[in-house]
Amino acid sequence: MTQNTAQYDVCAVGNAIVDVLSPCDAAFLTAQDLAPNSMQLVDAERSAALYDAMAPGVEASGGSAGNTVAGVGSFGGRAAYIGKVADDVLGEVFSHDIRAAGVHFDTPVLNGGADNGFGTGRCLINVLSDGARTMATFLGAANQLYADDIDEALIGASQIVYLEGYLFDPAPARAAFERAAAAAHKAGRKVAITLSDTFVVARWRAELLSFIEQSADIVLANEAELAALFETEDFDAAAAKLAAIVEIAAVTRGEHGSVVIAGDERVTVAAYPVAKVIDTTGAGDQYAAGFLLGVARGLTLEEAGKLGSLAASEVIAHWGPRPMVKLADLAGEAGLRL
């Protein structure tokens, strides 16, 4: 096993978001003009109107990369996070929750953000009875993450720097994203990126491919995102193309598990069984938590993939995007090393 002497296993850069999750039916999505299983950006007015129309729900700190480092912390890993919240109630909720998960978080807050239309970001998630989720995201303060918010010393102290594909939407955040990648490579660290969403890939396909080729060492994606990136439904062909331009490619396939490729090595990892899927929000984020921690600690691709699958199975069995039990305990029960 490769020794990891970094202060942190994983440092993530992402949109700091508080999720609001509510049950819904297909008719509600149609009435609200929401494309099922999608993520769309909305402004403050649309966010408020949709919130008023939603069924009673629960609030949970989220944000894709934030969920991932919370998962790393649940495994007992050393995690850090860079993301922007406002000096408001939701900002306090997010900051408390991520620190309570054992994650280092000290990005300066956006003062006066709520008064200027940039309150802490929130994602309104409507969940169908089969667990499928449809998201409408108001970025708010998360949209105000700038390159100057990137702590290069923190980046350099992290074995893997994990970048959230959603940051390709706002231009200032993309600049922060690129600075983080440059700082990581300057320090000899690995850069991982998640493609985040098929709509992100559709909007920024050329830019994402360019960034991946130039700056990414590890790419995480689901099957649909991979197909969108290379504009083909041929999974093997798309996976081969991705593997040709990065050190490690990890692609999740829902109930069919995941495929991990590094050079000539290809590993298929089965999904852990779940009695009932309640909410798929955070499944990919938690897979990333286990997988990246495994890679950071020098485990085999199969071992890393199994940690990812275990974490994903835990989070889809309940509401919310973060673990409700210690993933380290589950790993021990499953006989997986960390």
C-alpha cells in the first residue's frame, strides 16, 4: 500500500448548498415544468415559488462535493472543503453540519449576501416514490466562490483534490476550480473531477473534455454522463476513450455497480444490495467518498470501488444525501480495509 503522508486524504471544492427534500408524484413535476431526473439552475424568485408549492420536506446540508467529504469523514478519513456560504441561517446550518462531520472548513463567508440576493445556496429536491430525484438549484452565495477563496496551502496538504463539475456553470467559480487544479499539480497532488450531471456535460462538453485532458488525473461519472461526454451510447467505447486520457476512470451504473479502469486494468464492482431504495440523492457523491478515500490510501481499484459501493448503498436507503450511520463501522462489518 502506498503511504499517504498528506494532512488530508481529500479536499473538495464545490457549491455549498443546503438541500430541501420533499416527496412528489409525476403530475407535480409536470405542473412545475420540471424535467424528471434532472438538475436545473433557478433564480431566487423561481426558487421561492417552487418551495411554496412543494410538499412538506426536510432540510439537510448538501452540495455534491460537500456530501462527498462528509462521507470521507464518516469513513474516518481526513477531509477538507472549500465552498462559499452567506452569513445567514442556512449558512450557519451548512457550516455546523460539515464541521460536525469531521471536515475542515474555513472558507470566509459572504457578508451581506442575503441582503443582496446571494443568500446561502439551496437545492429543492422532489423525490418520486421510486427514489428518483429532480433538483432545482439556487446557487446564491455558492455562485460567489472566487479564485481568491482557494487556499493553496490547504490544496497542497491534500492527497487528492476533488472538483465538482457543477462549478463549470458560474464563470468566477470555474476560475477557482482551475486555480485549485493548478495548485494541486504544483504540489504533486492528484486532481479528481466529477462530471456531476448530464446537463452540465451538455452545456460544457468541449470545455470539460479540455480540462480533463489537461488537468484531471481521476474522473468519476455515471453511465449517462459518460455517454453525454463522448456522445455515444456504446458504454465500452466511451469508457475506453475516458480511460485513454486519465489515470483512473470510475463509472457508476446504478444497480449494476461500477466499472473502474486504469490503463490496461479494468475492474467491475457489484452494487451492495439494498432492501428498499428510498432516495437516490447523494448516491454518486457517497460512491466518490469511498472510492477517493480508497485511492488516497493506496488501496486496490477493487477495494476502492467496494468502499464506494458500500457508501452509496447506505445513503440510498434513507432520505438525505449524507450517511446516517458511521461508514467506518459498515466497512468493518463488511470486512473492508480503510
